[in-house]
Amino acid sequence: MALATETELRTEEQQQLVEEIKRLRAERHAVILAHNYQIGPIQDLADFVGDSLGLAQAATRTDAPVIVMCGVFFMAETAKILNPTRTVLIPDTRAGCSLADSITADQLRAWKAEHPGAIVVSYVNTTAEVKAESDVCVTSGNAEAVIRSIPEDREILFCPDMFLGSYLERITGRKMHVWMGECHVHAGIRPEEIDAKLARYPDAELMIHPECGCSSRYLWAQSTCAVPSVSQKVLSTEGMLRHARQSDKRTFLVATEVGLLHRLRKEMPEKRFEAADDGAVCRFMKMITLSNLRDCLRDLRPEVNVAPDIAERARMAVERMLAIKP
Ligand code: SF4
């Protein structure tokens, strides 16, 4: 009898883990929510896959007593804020976010003190404490609509993503005070790397996430003719999926975390999707694995909790975000 190869053994082990997770999910009456940047096998078994806004919306729709967030910590906190009576779990509490860590509640309070009366708009990639200090949260999917909904005579403090903030200033024509935070993954995507990929796929359409360090620099470079003109769109992750479904183009370069490629390729196998930068990998997102997801469902921990007074204030900012459609 032929011996199983290492790959076959790994596949078999993975399949066993997937079956165990499905069994435990049913036993626990749990729902598994997964971000677009999760590994493929987790996206494949999740009850819902989406971006931060989609995950928050899914968290409001479910009546499952246990919510498992396969994403980063602030996403689990958001699910808890919206579902204070449910058990919210995250398979690895170390799954943080460099962008969320770029502003603390103390820093935001000090900034607000310098601009009394300003409206605080926080990207959803923030801690529960920062959300509690904010007037409204946004995702890249609805940020433009939120900014446009704010009366012209109000000052805006936008945090923490400087690239998304400067992109929003450009497309809305609205001057804001923008916090100088960034995501290490998106900021690491360089225009030179995009140029090299465009040279390899000259007919491709470029889809850029507005958090991308390259987006503002790349768009500026285009406007000064410093780089060749290409077909490009600045889109949230869900926007990329919607756009690719409708586009006549066959090939796309995707400037965001590489996990999104799994969903794009799965949903549109007839089209070609390539990473604008193969190194755009979020190590925090990849901390969630099949085995720690299995352990989390088996042991019902680690549980995520948010202090009730913080959750109550943060909920108002998150609910305003959910009320404003992209
Ligand atoms: S990709 Fe960036 S913004 Fe998203 S979770 Fe990772 S560090 Fe945070």
C-alpha cells in the first residue's frame, strides 16, 4: 500500500479539524464570522465572510448565543458592544491591529481638548475605549457618506488612518484634522511594486484600498505623470468584490491584504486576480488558525468583554456608523 505523502497527511489533518469545528459549532449553537483577510480554510467554513462593516452588520443580525470572531481584537470588541448579552470569543487574543494601536483613548481626549466642539470620526479599526470617545465610526465602505453627512460648519477630527483621511479630504473636498496613524500592512504596499506588477500584467485593472500607503502617493504620482496611466479604482474590500463582479476586465491587481484574493478567486474563477504586493500579509489576521478556532469552540474561551460604561458609549458611535449606508 502506498504511503500518504506529507501534503496528503496535512490535507487529511486539516479536513479533520474542519469537521471537528463544524461539529463543535453545532453543539455550541455558535456562529463563526470571518474577515476577508483570514486564511482560505477559515473563510470556507465561516457562516459569514466580510469586511469590518459587514462583520458588524452580521453581528447585529445573528441570534446565536455564541459569536466567534475570526478577525482581529477590535472586531470582536465591536461584536460584543453590539451584543452585550452574548458570549463573544476570539481564537487568539494576541490578534491585534497596528492601526488600532496608533491612537489611545488618552491621546484622543487630549486632541479633543485642543478642538472643542469638533466631531470625532473614528475608523472602525480602533479600540472600544477610542470608540467611546468618538461621535461616529466609519469603515472604508461608508466613510465618504459619513463625512458628507456632517454639517459644513463643524470641525472634524478624523482618526487614526492618515491615508484614508487624506483620501477622504481629496474626494469630499472637506478639510479635516487627520491623525497620523497607519496600518503597517497597507502602508507597506509601495508604488514601485505596483509598477512592476503592472509591467507584468499590462491589461490589468488596479484596485487600491484607501488605507493603502501607496494610494495617495500613487494617485499623486499619476496626476504628475510620474507613472504610466492605468485603469484604477480606489475601493473598500467589499467594493473590490462588487466592482470585479460588474467589470468587463479579466485581470485585476489587488492592492490590499492578500487574504482577499481567496474570496475573489473563489467567487470569480473565470477572472484573474493577482496581489499588487505579495508581501501584504497581516500577521495579526493570520494568528487565527484552524486549531485555535477548534480549541476556542471546544473550551468556550478566550472570551472578549467590554466594560459596560465604555460599551454603552461606544455603541452609539457604532450604531451611527451602521445607520449610514455607503
Ligand atoms: S491589515 Fe492592517 S488594519 Fe487590517 S487588521 Fe492588519 S494591521 Fe490592522
